[in-house]
Amino acid sequence: MRKLLRSTIFYIVLAVIVLLVAFQAFAGGTDRQKLSLSAFERKAAAGEVRAAELSDRDHVITGTLADNSKYKVTYADRDTANVLNQLRSAKNHPDVKVTQR
């Protein structure tokens, strides 16, 4: 038994198991709905966007909709100003945050 515990194969198998468990714990599924930019724009115009966080560097918008579901949208480079203007003109004036990360 001691040889088994000390063997390299045992430690490799143990490391693989630990990595798999850690990966499953951190990579758990996301409940974030992926929206196209046009679908997001329609929801914003209809007042269905509650909050939006725009990542100017990554060109990604994440946030929550009026029904508390989470969403993620990607948009084109240099389109941040247009997206911000659409959010600012939305009926319900959602909370908007812009980051440079």
C-alpha cells in the first residue's frame, strides 16, 4: 500500500481528479442568456432592460432584464456610443455602467 501511495502514477491520477473536481466547481453552467445585438436593442426600446454593464474593451454588455433574467450581448468595436445612446433613450432608463476592463 505504501508503494502505491508513493508511486508517481497515484499522484498523477490524484492530481487529475482534483483538477476535474475544481473545473466542475468553477466552470458551472451559466444562467446568462445570450442575446443578439438586435434583440437587445428591441428589449431596450421596449423598456425590458433593467441594468447594463458595458465593457468597452471587450465589447460585451451584461446585465439583467425586467424579468430578473441575466443576459450577455456582444457588439462591434467602436459601437459603444451607439449602444449607450440607445440605453439612455430607453423608456425605463436602466442603470448603466461602463467599464474599461
